Amino acid sequence: MKRLGPSFCAALLCVSLCAPALAQDEREPDANAVVVLIGEANRTPELAGVLAELLLQQGVQVQFNTQLHFEPRVLLDAGKDDTRVWVFVALEGPLRARLYFRGPFGERFLLRELALRAGLDEVGRELIGRVVETSTLALLHSSEGLDRAQAEEDIAAQTSPADAARVREGESTREAKSAPDHDPVDEHDRSEERDDELGPGHEVERWSLGARVSGQWTGNALKGRYGAGVELGHVLSHAEWPRVRLRVAFELNFTQTLERAAVDARVTAWPLRIGVDLGLARGVHAWLLGISTGFDRVHTSAEHARSSELQLSEPTTQLLPASRAELRYELALSRLLLSVAALIDVPWAVTHYDVFEDGRRVRLGT
């Protein structure tokens, strides 16, 4: 008696309107923002997801950079042709955040200090996100903000003497040379800072270990199959598109019973699947298609024959190859990842449950 057949389980459209500039002083800022996550702020990937989601809802395109430490000169030095809003998010201890904003063309600045009740939990991330959203819109669409001299004075007042010296040093540097036309955080420095800063914590973000429960319909003979298991994932790409992850899933299912007029049997299947997920992420949401393959460890035992003419076969254990296609939706909540999926398992060969009675093969189920 063998295990059988297939089992089933349960634009963003951006429109930009641009008009030619009539004169240099009539330039309009683009709805673009650069968010720089500093130090510990970059160790919580969900924070970047919240910021991206809120800014995109307001039509602001966003890109992310990282820095090891907040450097006032990076905030204050700006190219006169830079139309983007720059946002610097830094944590000062586990319960306080400082936010620094530079408006288009480096003309206006905003400084915000936030008290975080429980650090970067869901409430803390939402609070930072809302302040970033409102402050970015204010710099894009109003005249709110400090001038450069006021921003330097406020930063010097809230930082240590060493940091204040860096502010003054930045001012001397600006007097000695013109402001750079390129991004203050260049690509080479960003890559080195990212590697140094993340360190072992980066592996924690890339690896995930989770529990799963499943229910499947395995045909009229065995009906539903239910169980639980574990899955291990390793993210190869954190990009919004394509989001790529390797995943291994192993399930322990409850024993199923095959009851027919001739004989009763018990079937236990333990699937193992190894494959890749490919999909799209938007903030804390992700949609992925998973393709995997592996095998089912299937143990079958005939329990009772209702006819004395039938001889029960010995219990058997088989490894039956099978593949799986899976559609998943995932929601990232702090360090918790919730997902729901619909899947189909397809064995590589169709097998049957049969008995021989009076020299004839009688099929009990497929």
C-alpha cells in the first residue's frame, strides 16, 4: 500500500508634473527624501519599512543610507542644487531619539527630539514615522524651519563638546571650500559603514526560524491532513523588489486513517521541502511566490482485515519525492513575522492503496 496523489491547501501609479524653471530662484523642490539611519536606528529593519510606507503614501520617493555616528557637518554641508529633503534618525540611549532635517537646497533645517516609551517597539517606530512624515512635508511645502546659523547653534547646544567642535570645524571647512555637489554620504563609505555597523546583528536579521501549522486535502480516500512544523529562512536580498529568500520547511502531520470495507490502514506523512521565495515587499508587507522540492516520509500500516481471505502486508516506510508551489503574504511586526499561505503539493508519481481479493486488484483509494 502506497501514498498517493496531489494534495491541496488551504500601481502604485506615480505621476509627476514638471514645469521648466523660469529662473534659478524659482526652482521647485522634488518630492524626494533621503533617510539616513544612524547607529542603532539601522538595526531595526521594521523602522525603515514604516518610514518608507508613510512617505510613499504622501507621494515622497525615499532612499535609505546609513552612518555609524551623527556628523553635524554632513547635515549642514549641502549642495545648492540638491532638491531633496535629508532626514537623519539617531538614537540617544534606548528611550530617546533625535531627528535632524535639511530642506531642499540646504536653506532650512528642523530638529526634533522624541521620548520613546519602550524604545523602537511598534509605538516608537510609529511615533518616529509620523514626525518624519510631517516634518518632511513641512520642508517641502512650507517655509517652516531654521536657517543654517540657528541650526548650528541648536545642534551645538544639545551635543557634547567634542560634537560641538565638529560643528565649528564643519563651518570652517565650508568657508575654505565650496559645498560638494554630490551626496554627503558617498557610496563607498556607505557600504563600509553598513558592513561595520551591522556585524553579527546583520545575520540575525537575515535568518529567521518559525513555527508553522498546516491543513491539506489529500483526496477522498484519506481526506484532510493536519499538522505542525518548523521552517528556517535565509534572506538573500532585502530589496523591496526582488525580495529573495531561501527556505526549508519540515512538517509533522497527524496520522490519517483509511477505512474501507475490506481493510483499515493508517498513513503518516512527514514532508520536507527546500526552495526559494521570490516576491515584492512594501514597508511591513510582503507578497511572495515560493517554489520548493523535497520528499515525504510516508509510513503505511495495514491495521485490520475484515475478511479472513485477506493477508495484511507488513508496515512500510517510503521516501516519496514531491514539489510544492506556495503563495505567501507576510506582515513584519517588530521581531515577529506573521504569514499566511496557500499551497499545492505535487508528487512526482501517482500511487495507490490497493488490495488483492480473489486474484483481483481492488483499489481502495488514490
